[in-house]
Amino acid sequence: MKHDANAIRRDQGKLPMHASLPIEVMMQEASGELSVTQYTNGGPHGGPMIEALGLQKRYADTWAVKGVDLQVQPGEIFGFLGPNGAGKTTTIKMLVGLLRPSQGIARIDSYDIQRDPLAAKARIGYVPDQPYLPEKLTAREFLSFTAGLYQLDRKTARHRGEELLKVFDLQDRGDELIGGYSHGMRQKTALAGALLHNPKAFFLDEPTVGLDPRSASLIKVILREVAERGTAVFMSTHILEIAERMCDRVAIINGGQVIAIGTMNELRAGQGDVSLEDIFLKLTGGAEEAQLAAALD
Ligand SMILES: Nc1ncnc2c1ncn2[C@@H]1O[C@H](COP(=O)(O)OP(=O)(O)OP(=O)(O)O)[C@@H](O)[C@H]1O
Ligand SMILES: [Mg+2]
């Protein structure tokens, strides 16, 4: 079936407008420790929305991340690329406050995630590479539960939940247990949950893994829409075509260090009309393997 981008755009224009919070912040919110509106209605900052300053992470003898510096502006889609084990997930986990850096600082909207975690996390939406979802809930129940933690009123919660189920093509399956969902359906349910509110810094770790082309395309449209509302989108991906087509800037990380960062034009500088794949393979030492593979063909 031909993909109807306009239909997606129409549905997508109705996405709910509130911020997505990590579960621990939602729990604090639900217990009255934190007012979401206190932190999410436009900060006083106006600088980069996401900032890494010399981030490092060490596990025993392994330096998973050796010093990452980067900034992502509001409204920007930033692609984070690198080979397996390069340090992408570790960097993202430090940026969203799930891992304490061995060195360095992560800031969200100028709030230091370690020193001011509630304010920083209140602005964050995060879809991990393997999202945790309650198997014994239906998607509708999950969205309702999530909305409850956000303290959305029941009517608004139901309305937004239905919109999101529709956007993600889950409306007809929304009363089935998540335990019986396919990988892609789970991924879309996690995205819907993360979009019940409008995060100012939206992190996605490999968002298109296992998605069919239509769902992957839908996510591209949704991320662009989210960015157009002023959210900084930080996305790790192995799919270079996606990064090339949809990211405003990309960083390539290898061995725990950022080895290139910029727009596609900046990365291409002086190299002619090369693809991101060419640049990636050259920088990450994969060019020889590519030549070898070509020779074996
Ligand atoms: N909990 C941990 N304990 C020890 N080492 C870890 C731990 N988590 C990650 N590492 C190591 O840190 C390095 C970076 O891992 P990370 O998961 O950040 O890579 P990645 O770029 O996300 O890779 P992939 O593309 O495969 O998802 C790897 O060498 C990994 O083995
Ligand atoms: Mg990873």
C-alpha cells in the first residue's frame, strides 16, 4: 500500500503537547514531590537543549566513553552514529541521567543532570533501545497508566491516548495485552508513551530497529514534527540513509570518542559528493572491509 504521508501529517498535527518524563520523575510527580509545569513551561535558559561536556564512562578497565563534547539546539535533529560498542548507548544513558559519568557533565536546557536531576529529567523523553513495557497491560491501559503518572485529567488522557494510538496505527489492537505484541508494535507503544507529553529533549536509541518501512517512515515524519515544535531530537542509528536524510547534524563516535561532527556538508568538506556511508566507513576503519567484501562478490 502506498504510504500516505499527508494522512500521517494530518494525524500527526494532532499529537499531544505535553512533555514525556522518565518513570522515576513521573513517580516523583505522582507523589507530589515535583510539579511538572514548574519545570516544563519554558525554561529561563535559551542555550543548547542538550549538552555534553567532556563526558566519560569507565567500566573497570574499559573506557566505554572517553570524552564526548557536543551540543544540540532546540528544534534540531541530531544523529549519533558509530559502530557496535562505540559508546552510543552509554553516552545517551549519561545524558538522560540513567548512568553517572566517571567524568564530565551532561546538561539539559542548562540543568546539570546530576546536580539538578528533577529539572533536567522533567524535560526529557527517552525511548531506550529495548524499551521496558508492562506485558500484562494493554496499550490503552499503559497509556492511561502513564497519563495518570503525569496527572493528566482522565478526559484529556483518553483523548491524547487515542490520538497517539491512531498516529501509530495501533487503534485496532489497543485492547490487546502488550505481551502479545510484535517487536514493532512494542516500539510504537513505547514511542506513544514517550509522546504523551511534549519533551524538550527527546532521546531515541535505535528507534527504527525492527520496524517495517512504513513504520520507519512514520517515525521520520513524527520526529520532524516534534523537532518543528522546538524539541531537540537526539537519535542513535545504524541506518546511515536515515541519518543522511533526516538529521540536521550528525556525530560519528568510534572507540568512545567523537571523531566527526557537523552537517552533511561539513562532513563532506573537500571530499566531493560522497555519501555518509563512505565517510562513516573511512572514519571508522571499515573501508578495507568494504573493499574486501566487494572483491568477494
Ligand atoms: N554495564 C557495562 N559493563 C561493562 N562494560 C560495558 C557496560 N555497558 C557497556 N559496556 C561497554 O562499553 C562499550 C560501549 O557500549 P555501548 O553499549 O555504549 O555501545 P553502542 O555504541 O551503543 O553499541 P551498539 O551499536 O552495539 O548498540 C562496549 O565496549 C561495551 O562492552
Ligand atoms: Mg547501543
